[in-house]
Amino acid sequence: MFKLFSVDDHIIEHPTVWSDRVPAKYRDLAPHVVENADGSQMWMIEGKPGKQSSLGLNAVAGKPREEWAANTGPGEPQRFDEMIPGCWDPEERAKDYLSNGILASVGFPSLPKFGGMLFNQFEDKGLADACVVAYNDFVVDEWCAAGPRGMFVPMIIAQVWDPEAAAAEIRRNAAKGNRAVSLPENGVPAGLPSFYTDWWDPIWRACEETDTVVCMHLGSQGAVPRPSPDAPAIVGISGIIANTIVCLINLVLSPVPRRFPTLKFVLSEGGMGWIPAAIERADRQFDQHRNWHGVDGPTPSEIFDRNFWACMIDEPIGIKYRHDVGVHKIMWESDYPHADTPWPHCQKDAATTFAGVPDDEVELITHRNAEKLFRWQIADPALATIDQQRSSAAAAPPPRH
């Protein structure tokens, strides 16, 4: 059995995450679920219907590919009871993980968007702040507490519009055992200052002082490459890897890792096969142009090796170039319950992916690198059940609080 530590999964928040936790004055404006006349369910956000066309977003785990369709199709759940329970129920999620040998998981937000960027859009920043705090309390106190010891690695979001508040929130949750924060790969598309300014410094300083890992998920900046306006969605899905490439190049040449040398960045769901070529080019340009650009200090390759970690789901080309990336810098992802997940066949998928790879390298990629980075011990392997039939589990209503 492969011992799997997934550094990229997705939490589907249950209907009362915010209404259970925000102050009473914000209860009607904070995200909550309503029933539609057509039988579907919808999130209400700031008193208005959410822009998401599907309540479940990409909660398609356990559904045949043939049933998937763009956003509003039958494969996209329109109600919580159309999802398998592991999407929104952490106890069932833990069972799903154990059935595939997944012994630890880092979960990204769904409704708040990666990096919590939904709340950055709120006009009422008092409401936005309350929603960030509520989400983080849900993750640390409810979601992570529901699984066996070692299963759920706590990761929070932050008030990206207010660095001082974000820094305080990072420190508050670090004291509760939090290990990571989800931040956007680039704040500029959302109207935030760039990483070349000192505006983000309180956040970087808080992460460095608390040893909080910064996870930057593919697509978290909100902009998806669409070179042709009439191109199908698959073009954006395939090309969005460009976001992570630009994110890495932007950061390794920026002042951030030079001024905060112990920061730890994870390029979540960004893949890794492209990294050697991208870093090689960055090194060459650094050498060619550093004098007149005023960039000094470590080279991009040195910064990558010191400050960055790469992730992979099922990437044969990445495995081929693993030594060029650095085996000690690679971690495994499940992406449950999104469409890219190999669940419920993670063990079979891992056997194919790691065929011919030495055992010591497999152990580093599947779990040891992540354990070291997040300062975390995976759940007891004896709890694994390796039952790949859990995908057929019947959906059930989410809990009401």
C-alpha cells in the first residue's frame, strides 16, 4: 500500500458554515443556502444569489465521466444530496480517504474561492472579516477535528485586503495548530498591490515567524487564460497552467524570498514537468540582465530549491524529470472531489505513476516531503481500508445545525 499525503484537496462547505458562526447582524448577508423553485439549492451571498452556476462547483467525485457536463449539466450537483457525502461531511471524507490509502490531506476552500478571494470582493469589509474568521474556525475547530488524528491538516484563508488583519489572523490560528494559509498566486488581477511592493510584508512576516506554509493554488488569481473568446472551456482548463508558471517566475525574481528567506511556498495543482525549463530560463535571464534590472542575491534556481515545493496528481513527464525538479521538492495530490482526482483508484493510479521509481523516492513524494514541510505526522496506516467501491456510496442530506 502506498502511504499517501494529499497536499491539494477541496472542502465543500456545508450550508451553515457561516450562519452558525458570524455575528447576528451579518447572518442574513453571510453566505447561506436557499431552496429554489426548481428544486435546486443556491448560495446567497451579500443578500444576492451567488454567481456560481452550480452549488457543488466541481464536486463530481464518484460520478462517471459520461455524466459530467459544463457547469449546469447533470454531472454538476445542484443540491447537497446529489453529492456523495464525502464532499461536505469530514467523517465521510476521512472514510473515503482511508479507502484509498490517503492518510493526510490539505483542503482548499470552495465557496470562498482559492485564497479566500470571494471575501476580497465584498463591499462591507466588516462582513468580509467576519466571514474569513468564521471559515477559519470551521476548518480548524470542526473539519479538522472530525477525522482521525493526522488526517486533516488545517489551512486557513486571510483578509488579503488588510495585511495587518491577515497577519493577526495567521498568528491567531497558528496558536491553534494551523499549518498553512491559502493565498492568491497574484493579487494584481483582483486590484491588490503586487508582490514587488512592501504592502504584503505583514503577511510574509507572520508566515515566516509562525512557520505557516503559503499555498498558492492554480487559478487563485481569478484570471483564466482564454486566447480565443470562442474557444471551449477545455482550452482554459489546459492552459491555466500558465498561471503557475508566471507565479513562480514572478516570485523567484521578486524581493519576497530575498527579504523573507525562510518563507515556504507550495505551487498547488500547478504540475512540475515544466519547472526545469522555466527555472533554467530564469537563471539565464537573471545572469544576463541582473545588473541593469537591479536584481541581486540568490539565483532563481537557488530560491526555488530553498523556498518552493511542486505538486503532482498524475504526471508521467514530471516523474521523468523529477531529479531536475528535485525529488525532495515534490508532493502528491488527490484533488478530491474535483474532476482531476484519481479517487477512488488512488492506489492503482499511484502504482502506474511510480512504476520503476525507487522506493525511497516514492516515499518522499507520496508523504515524507509533505510531512516535513507541514510539520505533520500522517494518520495511522493501520486505519486504511483500501475499499475502492466507496464511490458508489449513496448521497445523503448534509447535517443541519
